[in-house]
Amino acid sequence: MSILHSHYDSGNFFDEMFAPGGATRPHYQRLGERLGSLTQQEFDERRAAVDLAFLRRGVTFTVYHDNAGTERIFPFDLMPRIIPNAEWQRIEAGLVQRITALNLFLDDVYHGQKVLKDKIVPPALVLGAKHFRREFMNFTVPRGIYVHICGTDLIRDAQGNYLVLEDNLRCPSGASYMIENRSAMRRAFPNLFQSYGVRPVESYADDLVKALLHLAPDQHDKPNVVLLTPGVFNSAYFEHCFLARQMGIPIVEGRDLVVRDSRVFMRTTAGLVAVDVIYRRIDDDFLDPTVFRADSMLGVPGLVAAYRAGNVALANSIGTGIADDKVIYAYVPQLIKYYLDQDPILPNVKTYLASEPLDRKFILENIEKLVVKSANEAGGYGMLIGPASTKEECSQFRNQVAANPRNFIAQDPIMLSRSPTWCDGQLEGRHIDLRPYILYGDKITVTPGGLTRVALRKGSLVVNSSQGGGSKDTWVLQGDE
């Protein structure tokens, strides 16, 4: 029996593959025809082959605080997410607009602070933010770029409109899974893939290393770039190794680097080798124990002095976390209008700020109906989904919001779009989001695709791998089907 013969209910959500009434959307027609010719056994054989390939290649992630073991194979679903070219063009334009405005905001915040003086953003929200780095006021970052690598999370509402859920500007992860997913789909459905005319994502590593080289100090003809990782126990360690290998650069830990005369060097068996650019996957707090957290064993003493001296470049720049703050996220549409005099191409999800008295009153009175998020958490942590939470959980969050309103936002629950996903021997609708990757070097590059994350638990809206989520390959088409 064909796998499409199983009953599929798209529910009261925007379904990526099926229109209301059950008709297959035009850009999914060819996929539907191909899957319709497959038996469940044939489909299962392809799934097993992909799982085995992931196991052999070590495509893993780490779950903290998990007694069953920290490292797991990254869950992958063989049903791709397909985006027509015209749809993607709008997404791409919106992402370029957004990263441009955020870089202008960061440059302003760390220099003239005109945006604060003009009261576009309340000064207290910036100056009192966890990731605002006063140490870098009036410091000019290399090439004037703060955010070199960005992963912006997008969702679709019930009408299929794309909305920005959040920006990830510090150490965005997941690009390695985007590339591995593509490799898996090429092997599983080579003829189907070729017939669709899918735009490639494999150039991501080349584009990334070009963006990093663009930051190198002018005086060096052959810049040395390294990837700085916290180490093997970090949740994204697989990705760190993968990207370093793809870019052909060394992967290092803090103990592998040393600073001499405000220059950074890498320890090698042949002696010290100068380092010009560091792609750091470590948060600001742990970068340099002489400036930030003194107890950090992950960073490099003297690194900030070398950075200040202009002898080494960092991607992303120190201090970008202020634009990663979920409270500042609420102001990005105003920032786009302020800096670019444009309306946002990709709107935000409606957001309530607990720091605002009227919003706070609304949040506290309606917390069981809202999604409440901590301003600086990630990975699905520090979040309450009110409609799916107990009275006790809502009460605990209500107390946290009341005690520290600056640190929380709330949003109306958005029923993320759904996509057919193979679960328990049949196709079932599962909620998804999309994380495209934007690189800012000598130009802004948006990789055509990104990581589609899927909430594998039935009814769940949490797509993070640390919370039981998986992923799909994302096909951006050369043309419109």
C-alpha cells in the first residue's frame, strides 16, 4: 500500500503540502506523485538508510540534564519542506532588510545612541540589558559589521503569512544539519531531487569562510581563521567540527590560543602561529576571564585586548547580544522604519512587554492564554506555553514575571504551520518553523533554504532538538511550480 493512502488530517492549521479541502498544493504535486508510487516498505528502507548514514557520520546533538545520555542522533524526517521561488524572494528581501537594520542599531547603540535619544527604544531597556557591553562603547568593530552570522526563526500563521519569531545573533546553530539534511535527501530521492530544480545549500561553508576572511586585519596577506569551540560537551560540538572541516580551518579551544603583545597565537607542534580571525562559538561572558567572567575556563586571557588593538577580528562581534534580546526584538519593526525608512517586509509576532505597566497587567491576568519567554534564554528553555501548562506552572511564571518584568515578554500563541511528517508508521501533521542563515561579509548572503525544524511530539509547538524536535530538508525551487 502507498504511504499516501494513510489518512491525513491537516487540521485547522496552514498545511504546507495540502490546501483546505485536501488538494495538493502545486509545488508539492511531483512529490505527492512520487510518494504515491512508494510502498511503506520502500519508504522505510530509505528512512533506515538515512538513519544509518547519520549514525556513521556522527550527525548528533547534545541534550543537557538528560540521564539517558548526552549525545543523540539528530532526528530527521524524509518529507521535505518545499518553498516556491517567488515566496523565497520575499523571505530573502525581508531577512536582508532585517540584518541591515540590526547592524545599524548596534553601531548606533555603541556610538552616538541616537536611537535612544530619539526615544525609539527606551534607554533603560538597552542600558540595563544583560548583553549590553559598556566596555565597547565607542569601539569601532572591523569593517563596521557587528552581526556576521545570523539565524532568524520564521513561522507561518493560519493564513500562511511568514512572521519573525526571533533573531539569533550571538552563536546561531544548525547550519551543519541544513547541509547534512540535503546530502541525505540527495541519496534517498536522487531522481526526484534533480527533477525539482532545488537551489543548492552546499555553498554555505564557502560563503561563511569568505565572510570571515573579509574581517581580517588589512596588514595580513594570508589571514589565518580558526573556529573557537567550548569543547566536546557543548550541545553544538558536532556542528563546530563539521563547519571547521568544511571551511578547511582549525578548530580550537581556549587552551589552544595564547595572547602575546596584543596578538593572538595558536599553539601548534611547529610553534606559535598567528591568528587573524576567530569564528567564536562561545558567548561574550566566557571569552576572556580578564574582562568578563573571571571563572571562565573556556576563553583566552588577553583576547579582548588583542581585539581592541585591531590585531584580531571576532565573528560575531562582542556586544551583539543586545540585539538578540527578546525585548529588543519587539522594537525591530520600529528600527527598520527608523534606520531604513521602510516598512518591515517580514512582520513580528504580536508581542507584549512585561516592562510596560499595561502589558504587564495583561500578561499577569492572562498568562494561561499566552506564550511567555525569558528575554535571554534559548533552545526552548525559559518558556511557558500557557494553554499547555498546569496551573502551578502558570503560577510560578506569573511570580517570575512580577518579580523581574524587564526579563520577560509574552506573545499570543501562533499555531505554527504544519507539514506532513512520518510518525508511528503513517503521515501526520506536525508543526514546523524555518531558520534561514544570513551571512554578512563584503555583501549579505542568504542561503536558499535553511533548517526546517519540526515538533515531533503530537500537538507540540516546541521544535527545538533539545525539547524533542527534529528537522526536514528545505527545498527552495529555482522557479515557481
